[in-house]
Amino acid sequence: MESTVETGSGHPRADDRRPHRGGEVGRAGAYVDLALQFSVAILLGALGGYWLDGRLATAPVFLLAGVLLGAAAGFLNLYRGLMAMRGTGRGDPDEDGASRRR
């Protein structure tokens, strides 16, 4: 059921224009989101390490440390996301964005 709201021009508009994300599409989207977050964590760690190596002339010490820290942060985020999906039985975290713990 779709509710409408009067706009200033007198034309009704839909409150929620997004389609319902359910089933396989919702789960696939959640997994893609986790994969992107994991990749970005590693990339940010690598870029931060590369920048520090350039400033301190210590190549490749901070680059390697950044990649390792980014991978660790990415794995932790991936684990939490997968456990949240497992706990809720859905591909999305709870409505308020917090993960549900058992």
C-alpha cells in the first residue's frame, strides 16, 4: 500500500518511491555492499601507508602496515555484517543500522 502526501503544488507524491528489496536481490545487494566495504578498507589502508611512506621516506614499511590494518578492519567489518545477516535472516542490517547480536 502506498500513501501519498500533498505537495505545495497540489499534486500528490509517493512517500516511499523505492521498490521493496526482498528475496535474492536484497541478499545479493547486501553481499556486494560487504565486498565493497572490504575492498575500500584495504585501499584506504594502502593509500594511507603509501602517503606516510612518501612523507617519512620509509617505503614500503607503512604501505605494508596499512594494507594489513585495512585487511584486518575489512575482515572485522565483513564478519560483523555476515553475523548480522545470519541473525536477522535478511540481507539488511536492522532498520536503525545497528547489527542484532545473539
